[in-house]
Amino acid sequence: MPNRNRRILVTGAVGQVGTELVPALRDRFGAEHVIAAGHRTQPSEGFRNAGPYTTVDATDMDGLKALLQEHDIGVIYHLATLLSADGEKDPERAWRVNLGSLKNVLDLGVELEMDQIFWPSSIAVFGPTTPRVDTPQRTILEPTTMYGVTKVAGENLCNYYFTRYGLDVRGLRYPGLISHETFPGGGTSDYSVEIFVAAIERGHYTCFVNADTALPLMYMDDAIRATVGVMAADAARISVRTSYNVSALSFTAGELAAEVSGRVDGFTCDFEPDFRQAIADSWPDSMDDSVARRDWGWKPEYDLPTLVDAMLNGVREKLGGAWPRV
Ligand code: VAH
């Protein structure tokens, strides 16, 4: 049985998911129970002061081991990663960071007898040969980005450490995540966040994918609930140890622009694809997440209108702070 006295470590804690996962875990388990670990990105003062914060380079095995022992960690949410667009700019670094850090986490998970490990996969595991609509849980995984390659390799590494060592590793194939608490960078789905900031700041956005580009997308509140939900599930119900498909919405960049236009007077959007179009084109339009719904009761709560309302309200509130210019 998990030792509930041992603490939780979140790596990549200052990233798009970590910034919202850390508070959610602290609400559930107590602020002092959750150690937030960043690396290069500087946290806001509020984030740094909200509970235990440190930095770690998860590719450094000795440094990571020392951190796990110092704080008596029993559960790791290992979020540190290079995303798809940044990964294509430096594939070698993407492999080293994404896979090197995961291997360290898994090896230390066995050596220090971690109770649980969470690791995020992505729809980036899919490629041009994968069925594009209602992509099944088990299907062809031939990604055309290094980020996707690291996610396929990582999923199989997690499954191996469960099968070989009994390590309780769980993962989710996150869709493109849409949030307003951090400004994401280095991803292909970033247009789905940038559009809200640009609409409020300038009333115009130039989108870097075509209007008819459809992707599986999800509001961050749903992603956090899925993450907490899969980790809270009885281990006997977990039938997937690579990573679960979890889905919420599928819509095109043009549909998103139309929803924003209906709420922001005078907003206009044009579409000028860049190198990220080819990455988006390699990913599916929608995912089948029936296995996650069956195994541990996954169910999204946000539809497109409620997502857009939440994002516009959140970005308007956030713009009082220091948002970078898109
Ligand atoms: C990216 N936001 O764009 C990430 C995500 C599905 C996309 O993995 O790389």
C-alpha cells in the first residue's frame, strides 16, 4: 500500500501543466506535502511562495536522487519535457531531456521504491499512418517528430518498468492543452492559447496553422482532473500502462476563431501556416477515449463555448500581470 506520509514531487512544475497541477495537488494533499521543482523557467513570486519550491535537472541522476531522498518523496509527477516544435529545433536535446530524465525517474522509482509515478504522453505519439478520426487506444504509432518518438519510447519504457519491476507508472496522452495561467511555448498547439491573448491585447491574431486544421484539444481544468483521476484509481482497474487516450474536444482553428469573434467585438484572425503545420497535419483530428472512461471513469466537463468563456475571462484577469507579447 502507498505510504501516504511520503511527499509528492512535481518536476517541470513551472510549465503549462505543472503551474496548475501543483495547486490542485496541494489543495488535495496539503501545501507542504507537494514539492514543486522547476529548472530554467523562473516561477512567479506567488507560485514560489505558495509552497515548497526547488529546482532540479532531471537528467542529472545524482541530483535527482538526492532531491528524492532529502524530501522523502513517494510519488513523482514527471512533467519536465521539450515539446514538439522546440524538439524539432533540437532533436538531440529533446531525446536527451525527454528520455534521459524519464529513465532516471523510472530507475530511481525502482531503487527508492516509489509508490507511484505519473508521466504525460501526448497525441504526438500518433503519426500520418494512424487512423485520424476517433483514434483508438491501441493503434499504429509512427510519429514524425522527435517529441513523438520520445513519447512512444517513453510509453513503452513505462510499460516495461511496470511489467518487469511492478512500478506503478501511469500516463495520459494529453491532447493540445488550453490554459491561461502560463503562456506555453515550444508547442504546436500553442495557437489555441495565443489566439485568446492576441484577441484581448490587439483584436487580431495571425494563426500559424490553417483554418481547417482540427486537433484533439482540452481545457486545462479537464486535464488536471484527468491526471488526478487516473492516479487516484484503484490499481486493479488500470489496464493500460503505456498511456491512456483522454479526449475532450475536437475543433478546427477556424471554428475557434469564430467562437472568439462572437465574444470579442471586431476580432479578426488570418491564417499563415509555418513549419508547425506539418506537425499538426501528422496528428489525428479526434481520439477515442472509451478505455479511460471504462477503466477509471474519465469524463470531460468543458465544451467549446464554456472553454472560450473561461479562457477569455482568465486571460483578461491575467493580463494585469506580465504576459509576453505574442
Ligand atoms: C505540443 N502542446 O504542441 C504540446 C502537445 C498535443 C500537443 O503535446 O507539442
